[in-house]
Amino acid sequence: MKKHLDAKEKGQVDYDYKNDILFFKIKNREYKTSLDFGDFIIDIDNEGFATGIQVIDASKIFKRPKEDLRSVKDWQFSTKIENNIISIQLAFAITKRNKIIIQQNFEREAKSRLADSEVECTI
């Protein structure tokens, strides 16, 4: 049975300009383990939910200048873990003159066994 976590209006975003890491997470959820996929690090809490997404080299992945990533607004992510495949849908707006919407979908396969789950998170 797939578990579901509704984290609408419970999200936080942070951008580490120096290291070019964009970090989306759910407030007040501690992670138990992290899965490193090279370009992403996914934080998994003790209930098996993906509660944080770190995007490494974010300016390269999203093809935006680092300065743009300082002004990420209005974002959401959803994750689905099924049969050890993590599917991530990530959308956010950057405030620069007019809103720029970036939407990306990613899939990564976990090497360790994960519980099936779904998460929806927004600010």
C-alpha cells in the first residue's frame, strides 16, 4: 500500500550561491537517510517519505544564471516512490522582470529498498 504525505504550504527553499545547491524541503520533518544520485540528493524521513531535494549544480541543471536562483518563489514538488524508482516533479518561479516558470521531471533508481510513497509539497 502506498503512503501519502500532504505537505501543502509546509515547504522551504534555500539556495547556496557559493556551492550552487538549490534545496527544497518540508518544514519540521527530520530526515533519516539521504540518497545521493550525483546531481540530486534526496532526503528520506523515518516514515519513508522523500522530504527534501537538493539539486547539485542547480544553475547548470536548470540552465539559469546563479543570480536567478537567489529569487526562487512559488514552488512545489511532488515525489513518488514505486518499485525503488523515485519520480520527482519540480516547478518554481523566478522573479526577474516577469515570472519565469521552470518545470522539470526527473526519475532516479534507488539502490536500496524503499517503501512506496507519495509526497506533495508547496510553500
